[in-house]
Amino acid sequence: MRFRQQSDVKSPQVDLIPMLTVMMGVLAFFVVVTMTLGNEQLVEMKLPGAQPEADQPPPPITTQPFIIELDANGQVRLNNQPIDQEALKGQLEAYLARKSDNIAYLLPNQELPYEEVMQFLGEMRAIGGDRVSLAIEE
């Protein structure tokens, strides 16, 4: 009977480096996910009030809107009436002083340069603050 020769065959080895690389990747993923979920911040927002019932008509608008128009020539108009800037400033102060929720709208011509419109809006906001808004006509 003949026996097989035993050769010096090495036993298979498991390479741990690829497995450790995968495990570190998975660990890093879970660390990043846990850190982002733990840092959620609350967002403060005002929700609209209760809607009026359909039976009740909406309240009428009691004041005429204060619309300041700038035409392509740089002419200032208040509610379609030409006006100079000093008189406009006085009327704007009086309009905003009448009621705390009055808002003035600036409606510029679309051909005017952006810088000119923003400069005029800045002058009006110096008087009325955030109660002066830029309106865009489509």
C-alpha cells in the first residue's frame, strides 16, 4: 500500500484587512447618521389663524393702497398722480402713522436699472422700515 506523500501545503489564511476596512466604513456611516439625527433644530414658524367661515364675507379693505410708481424716466407717481420726492416722503410718513398695519408698495418700471430702484427703495425704507415693500407687476 502506498501512502500519499505529504506535501508542505500551507493551511488557508483569512485576510482580515478588507474585512476591517468594511467594518470601519459601516461604523463611520452609523456615526455620521447618528450625529446628524441628534442635531435637529426646531424651526419657529407662525401658522395662519383660523379661516373665516364660508358664510361670512371677507372684511372690506377700508384704506386705499399706497402705491408708489417709478416710470422709465425716473418720474415718481403716487396712486397714478405725479408727485415730487419731498412731498412723497411727507405723505408716506402720514400714511404709515395712521395705522400700524398700513403698507406702502413700490412699483418700479422694469426698464429702470436695478441700482436706481434699490436706492429709491432704501430711501423709502429709511422712512417706513419694513412696511415699504417692492412690488413686481407681471
